Amino acid sequence: MQQTTKEIIVTLTEKAASKAKLLLEKENKQGYGLRVGIAAGGCSSYIYEIGFEKAPKENDMVVEEKGVRLFINPQSVSFIRGSTVDYIDSLTNAGFKIS
């Protein structure tokens, strides 16, 4: 069962929200959301995961931030609570970044 919450778990910058909306429109993925979470990265560490998905999975928290739906699995909530998602676009790197 998915959970919708008004709690601010993750904040999107204006730049990240605009880029997410632009990419979803460009890729014709209306109604999709942005999955934000963590995964085991080997050697007892974690890595951030971020990508577009059509729908939340069972038990996901669904948060709406600046017009973008965010899907967060319950295991990731405590790790990413208070984080900010930004979009970086430089000469050497472009993409979403979680701080």
C-alpha cells in the first residue's frame, strides 16, 4: 500500500524540479515520478539511486514537491530525510545530485 505524505522528506531545488518536468515531457512520460532512494553499494556502503518510474511500488512513500511526484521506498526514508536534490549542469558533468 503506497503512502502519501505532506512531510518534507526530500527537497527539490527549482532547477531540479524544472529539469525533471522538462525531461518527463521530452520523453513523453506524463504521470511518471522521480524515484529517489539508496541501494547497497558494496563494501558495507550505500549509493544513491535516482530515476524516472511510471508508478510507485507497494509501500512507497509518495511526496509531491514543486509539481514533481517523488517515490521513496520505506528503507530509504531514514537515510535521505532532510536531503536536497539539485540538477548540476557543468562542462564535465550533468545530472541530478543528492546532498
